[in-house]
Amino acid sequence: MDLIGLLDSIFEAVSNIDAGRKGFAIRGKEQEGRISYETGIVEALSAFREAQASSDPRIRFLAEYTFITQELHFCDEIDKNAFSSLTQAMQSFDDAFLCLELVENVAGYKLADNLLPRSPKYRVKGFPKDAFHIACLAHRTRIQNILRTPGIDVIEKTLLKQRFDNLAAAQNSYVEKQKKSLMI
């Protein structure tokens, strides 16, 4: 898998989606907007399916991070709710990337495990519910809330469901990394 190509595809897809949405609002440009929008959705869906084929949670997470970074780039600052939500998502992803580095450091991660309570509410499948899990859970909730919004195009719902599935898969493969780190 070519990571740079994957991320470039997502970057291009979000650009097309945004151009399409803006095209919908311009009289006489609706058809061009629809084509750009649908092209972007198809490109993004393909890229997220490619990312899901990877067993590395970092690739899945980078795909989603790239998507939300682009969404934030195109987000109008007047839309305070979306701007705030995307900014918070990026911050939680930044914390999650630190966990990805730490989980590969066996001694360091075992020490971190000892710092977290053993209560099931602080555990995922028996492993520490760290920033990676929290980011996945929060972002999946965000995507579920978007899916509940009336009027979302069916093709966009397909993309949202794929992104949701990728986060679940990333979380499962992260649990495997936790298992390797803590069972050695």
C-alpha cells in the first residue's frame, strides 16, 4: 500500500466533495457540482476501503485524520459547531498518535498500564482505555450523529459508514498491539 498515494487520494476527494457542495449553491453550476461531489465521494470511499485492508491502525487513523484535516481546512469559521467539532477531533487524534508510539514501546506501555485503573469502565477488552480508544469512540459518535442528520445523500452515508467501520477496525487492531505489548 502506497501511503502517500492513499493520503493524496483522500486530500483530492475532500477537495472534490467541497467543490461539489459549493457548486450546488451556484445557479447554473448544480450539474458540475453534483459531478464533483459524487467523484469525491467515490474517491474517498475507495481510499477508505484501501485503508481498511491494512492491518496497521496507523494507516486507518492517518486516512481519517487526513479527511478531517481537509474538512477543517474547507470549513467556514462562521460554522462554529463544525469548526469546534473538527478541531476537537484533530486534537484527540494527535493524542491517539502518541499512544500508537507508546504501545510499541513495551516497557513504557507496561508502565502506563499500571497507571490506569483496573475498573472495566477504564478498559477495552481488558486493555487500557487510553487516548487511542477515546479518540475512536468520540469520532465514531461524531460520525453516528452525522449519519442521523436528515437529508444526507445516500452515497455520502455510504462513505460515513465506511469511515465508521474503519475506526472500529483500527480500534480492534490497536487492541492487538496492546495485547502484544502487555503479554510479552
